[in-house]
Amino acid sequence: MSETGARRRRRSDDGESADPARAAGLRPRRASGPGRNGGPKPSSNPRKELVREELIDVAAEMFDSKGYAQTGMGDIAKAIGLGRSAVYHYFRNKEEILAALVEAEALTPSHQLQELIDDPRLTASERLKRAIIDGIVRRLASGSRFLFSLRLEAQIPKEMGALYNKSRRQIYDFYVRCIRDGVRDGEFRDVDAKIAAFAVIGMANWTSRWYSANGPKTPHEIAEIIADMALHGLRKPSAASVDARAAGDAIRSLRDRLDALEQLLP
């Protein structure tokens, strides 16, 4: 039986809709925890959870190299070395695998950032630093999955794409709001918040292109360094720093004048 025929039979048996978003269980907001992708609940068995994550990684690579439309569940099962029936224990169809990718790279991060916005105890600097660190650590821990997800954006079905794009926009809006709040509260220099947000996001995203698990720094150490660099570029210089800079400028000016006077001496 063909891949398409197999999916039709399963959908008919289960009474599922042919709509990809419905089959994937995507919603604008989902609570964290087991079964949040709409498919069979992830097992608390560490071995099964590892297989599930490997399935997502293999599928992401195949969607990227072969194309989402051209990749079937049988292809994914063969690539990972499992029988097709074993793969269906984790995901009912490839739409659910794609939904897991969409959730991991857009929905979950946007929900986590909203929690930072809702915490009144955090300053703009603290919110921004935590967001940068959490994002980089999550991204580097996912290996090449993040890069595959970026390249898959054009292949995401329309039903999922609208929610994916909305979540990505919410992530950008968080950074813009954070920087604007910092400017308003006197923590950050008066910068263009939109351009600064793109710069910070770009710094964080680019780590996945050059990071090596064999390198001397852990993902968290790298995240701390990037976050400190981003915040250093945004923070207002302290009064002491301004005074020291002004004093240095004055001394250099006096030296220049003394040099000029010495040249006038006979």
C-alpha cells in the first residue's frame, strides 16, 4: 500500500480530519507537559523519549534534504532503523512531527518569553539577559534541528504556518518591548528598539552555525558571554565612566596644547 493510502486508511479508522493543523493538534496556546503536540503522549521512559527526539531530528533532516511533501513515514522509519508500525507509536503522521518542530522552535519559546514579561520582579535588563541565555542554551542543545527548522519555513503547510509566523513575531515583539522598556527606565541608551532587537536576535541565532560540542565552552557559558555583550552594547554608560572619559579627553587636549607651545619656544 502506498504512503498516501496508508495515511488515508489510518485517518479513516481513527476518524481524523485530513486538515494538517487539526491532525497535528496545533493551537495558539498550549500548556506544557506530556501530549502537547496532539499525538501519543511522550513516555516517561527515558529510552522512549530519546527515540522520539531522534525521530524528530531525522525527520527534520529528511524534510530539509528531500522535501516535506516527498518524505513519508516509511522513509523516516527506514532512516532511523525502525519498523513503520513502531514509528506510529510516537507520531500518527508526519504532520505531527512537523508540529513538534514548530512547537519547539516557535510556540514554546514565545510562551516562555510571555512568562518573563508577566513577572513584575524583573527589570528590562534581567528579562533580556534571561531570554538570550535560555534561547541560546535551548538552540545549541537541539543540535542541527534549529537550522533545519529555519530552512523548512517555506515548506510549512498554511494551516501551521500562520501560527508559526505569529509565534515568531511574538518573539521579536518581546525583544522590542524589552529594549523599549529599558530605554524608558533609563537602563539602556536611546537606541532604535527594532534594529537593536534584530541585532540581539541575530547574535543569538548565529551561535547555532558555529557552535561545536567539542569546543571548550558549554552552551550556557557561550550564552552568558553573548548576553553580556548584547547588554553591554545597550546599557547607558555610568556617570563614573563618563567622568573618566571626559578627564582622559581633557588630559589629551592639554598634552596637545603643551606640545604646540613647546614648538613655539626658541
